[in-house]
Amino acid sequence: MRGYVPRFPIVPKVRSMARVTVEDCVDKVPNRFELVLMAGTRARQISSGAELLLDRDRDKNPVVALREIAEEKIAPATLGEALVASMQRVLDSDDDAPDAVGNLAASAEALRLTAAQPPRNQNLGPDYE
């Protein structure tokens, strides 16, 4: 193999754009786990049609999300709120007053429970005479 010259020399590929890494984003979001959750949330937002805050440059959604976080185009607090909202199973309603149907259902349930109870002993005297 001495004197072997490859036909196609190995030339490193040169990328025209800077690669985003986790180290670029850790300054903005110190916890790597939270960073992954936030980037995933933003990538899902982009997939569902949210407006891009940067040029795509033929990057996929997770890379665009990381770039937006690294360049501080989106606030981590905003992504945190969206993350919590996306994981909630039961959504809190703003109004605490029950609507007419809910009030009617509660009244019917109370009436059913009252009718199902046995009558109280109306004896006012001593138990043993």
C-alpha cells in the first residue's frame, strides 16, 4: 500500500451555515432537559403552522427551534407556558359559577339523594319507656 494515492481524495464538507449546538442554547436555558422539552414544543408549534422567527435555510423544524432559542428570538418563559398547557389533561375554566345545565344537574342529584334516604325517627321522647 506504499505509494497508494486515492482516486477521490477525502475533502471535508464545508457547510455554508453555522451549525447550532446544544452548547449555544444552554446559556439561555441552563437545564438541558428543559431545553429539549422547549425545543420540542417549539418544533411542534412550527409543524402545526406557527410563524417562523428566522429563515428556514433548508433546516428541519427541531433545528429551527434550537436556532430560535439560541438567537433569543423566542422567550423560554413563553415556551414553558406553552409546554405546560400542552401537557394539561384538564383545562381550568375561567368562570367558577356553574351554568344553567350544571346547576340543574346538581339540583336533580341533590333531590335524588334526599328521596333515597330513609325517613328520620320523629320520636322526641326517651328511647326506653
